[in-house]
Amino acid sequence: MKLGSKVIVGNWKMYKTVTEAIAFVDALLPKISNYKESVLLAVPFTALWPLHEKCKNTPLEIGAQTMNSAEEGAFTGEIAGRMLKEAGASFVLLGHSERRRLSGETDSVIHKKVERALEDNLLPIVCVGETLEERKEGRSEEVLERQLKSVFEGLKWKGDLLVAYEPVWAIGTGQTATPDIIDNIHAFIEEKVEALLGVKPRILYGGSANSANAPTLLAIPNVGGLLIGGASLDLESFLSIIENSHSFQ
Ligand code: 13P
């Protein structure tokens, strides 16, 4: 995986069957074939293996949207990091707010998942972000600090590190955080993570990013890339964002 200065990561969430995933990737690959920097796509588990062969020796890296913290075991319905790795994943999203809210993932569970992902040679992309209520109460930094501390404290890792700032109120709402908020929060996250791990993280922004606002978001100096939900499902929108990020490399 070769991470450019602005990394584009699509998160398909629970969209696209295997057939739909293959059709999308077949159409995407020729358009990005001569890119040197990787484009990342977090796909449903079922699409990993079928996309695996297609993405070999291409700039497209496929990954998963969650995993269990155990190596293996009697955990019905769960998936292990090494299964994802063998199926072709090179990275995994961890701590997405939809997982925190819908599946009760706590900070300490996310910490264990990050440790396991690193052991299984998967690059974790750790998602953090405050809710609208927390922002209104002026507690954004307090919440982010708690999330970062629980996830990263005690972790022994000096390699690439990707953190996605995804304010919960901006996800799927059409309301992006302002450049000012993003700039301030990214600086805050960078400082906290560096203090905890001694590693400077690359910080992605996520939350209603699309082809129209990507040029503004990507131009913010401490935005290391975008994590894109809805707009990654549409080939033209996703391509337009990728092409824009390419102009910064
Ligand atoms: P949207 O881009 O649809 O707001 O989703 C953001 C997200 O949750 C990416 O992980």
C-alpha cells in the first residue's frame, strides 16, 4: 500500500452485492490504473474474496468495515482479522460511530480490535467523533480525548497510523463540518495521538464529503484524506473525488 499525501477511503457500509461490487470495481480500475498512490475501499465481507484477484497489482486496496478482537473462537456471526487478511483485506475500519451506536462497541473493545488488527497485519483506520449533543454542550474535545486515550494508550506501534475524524452529526446528514472546525480538531487529534504513541497520525475527515465539497476539504493542510460513505457508492462521484486528491500528490 502506498499512501499519498491525501488518501481517499470509500466506506460502502451495507451496500452492494457481490455482483454490484464487481461491476463497480471493473469500471473503476481502468480509470485509476496509472495512479501511484493507493485508493482504499472498505467493502462488505462477501465482496472481499471476489475483488481480491481483480485488485492485485493495482492501486486499489480493499478492506473491511469491522472485525472481532479475538484470534478465532465460538463467536457466531463474527469475523476474525486473519480471515479478512486471507480474503484480501489490507486494512480495516475500527470504531465507526455506526458500530459504536448499533453494536455497542466501547472504547476498550476498539482498543483490543486495534491490537488484533496490527497482529494480523491489517492497517487499522480508527474512527472517532462527537455527537451533536456533545458538540452543543461544548464537550467535543473532551469526548475525542477520551476516545483517543482509550484506543491508543499502551499500544506499541510505530508504523503508519490512520485516524478518521467523523463527527456523528455530519455523517449522512449533508452537513459537513466547517474548515475551521476540521482544522482545529485535526490539530487536537494530532497532538493527542503523538503524545500517546510518539507517532504522527494521518488524519482523514469523514461526514457528508462529496465531489462538490472535496476540493475545499482536501485543501485544508492538516486533512490527510477523506473517508467517504454515500458518495463512494456512485462511480462518477467517487472518481471525481479521487481525481481531485490526485492533484495534491
Ligand atoms: P457519509 O459520507 O455518507 O456522510 O458517511 C460518512 C461515513 O460514515 C464514512 O465512514
